[in-house]
Amino acid sequence: MVAAAFSGVIAQLACMPADVIKTKILSGEHGTSVWRCLRATLVEEGAAGLFRGFRPAVTRQVPVILVQMPLIEQIRRLAGL
């Protein structure tokens, strides 16, 4: 369970910057270019701006991973993989 929770945190760390940039582009906050939006976010908010909303995202992600990862392993075992 600890490994599943840890993988949820790592997965959210990896996905969060792309999710923040996508949300800003869709909202029109920094234009439509990924690179322009990334640069504007880094200039205005620093690297921490790429992880805005991290805590709520992790509190959603970790319980899902806690169920999903052991379930996937059990399905693989039942399938003989």
C-alpha cells in the first residue's frame, strides 16, 4: 500500500506541470502556445507555478492509485501474466 501511495504521488509530480500548462492555455490565461505559456508561468510564478493545486490533485490521485495498482496486479495474476 505504501508503494502504491508513493507511486500516486510520483505520478502526480510528473503530470502536474503539463496539466497546469494545459489548463492555462484552455483558459486563455497565457495565450495558445505551450512554450509561451510555460515561459510566462516560469517568469511570473517561478517553478512553483507549475505545481499550483498539487495538494488537492494528490488527495484525489493517491486513493485511486491505492485501489487501481493492486487491482491491476490481481487481474494480471488471474490472467497468468
